[in-house]
Amino acid sequence: MQSYLEGKVSVRDLPPGGTDAEERKIISAKGEMAQILNRAGESFRHLVYWDLDSARSGQARGNHYHLRKTERYYVIRGKLTLLLEDTATRRKEKAAIGAGQFVTVAPRVAHAFVSSEYSQVLEISPDPYDPSDTVSLDLASSFKTA
């Protein structure tokens, strides 16, 4: 597992194999199965699929942070750069992420995604989307000028 911004963001590969109780990846003759979330006592109320092809569109996704919400992402396909900024310290970091990786972003961490190829991602949160919890921040532009 890799950690960014003093542990406020984590990136990890889902391990292959394991038991039914674990978050894991299974590769078989049938294909790939990813058990992305399997936690007792935890549910999710927000599940979004999104794709991104920044190389073609010139666009980024995100460019915001949440005051209270923790977000998790599972990269289904592709390669992306995750741009991060701790809104308290203004410290910035980048993370290279790709297919099969699971990312957790804590509240008050600004984040934006830029893909180097066509990418597909699931976005998961125990909290529903609330526009009053989302603060826009043009993080992608600030990284270009840094």
C-alpha cells in the first residue's frame, strides 16, 4: 500500500486470491472478479461509474474536495494521475494509479484525476452525494502552473 499526504490518501492493489471474507481479486477461466468492498457493519450509499480520456478530451475529473465525505475509487481500466492537495497545509502530491487499484481519499483532501489513456473507475462512498459538502478547487490548473 502507498500512502500520500501523511496517510490521508491510500492506494493499494486488491490482493489476488484470499478468502471470501476479504476484499480481493480472483482471476479464473471465467475472467476477472474484483470483490471491491466487503466490510461488516459498513454500507455504501453512493456508487458511481465514470470514464475519462484526458488525452483525447483535455479534461480532468474531480477538482474538488469534501468537507465530511470519504471517497473510495476502484480503477477498472486504464492509467491515471491522481492530483492531491491537503487543504489545511496546501501540500501537494501526485499518485500514479491504474487498473486493479483501490484508492481512499479522506475529507478535506482536494483531488483531481487526469488519465493518460481511456480509463474506467467506480466511485464508492458510505455517504450520499451532498452538494453542500463539495467545494470546487481547480487543482488540475494549479499543478500545471506549479
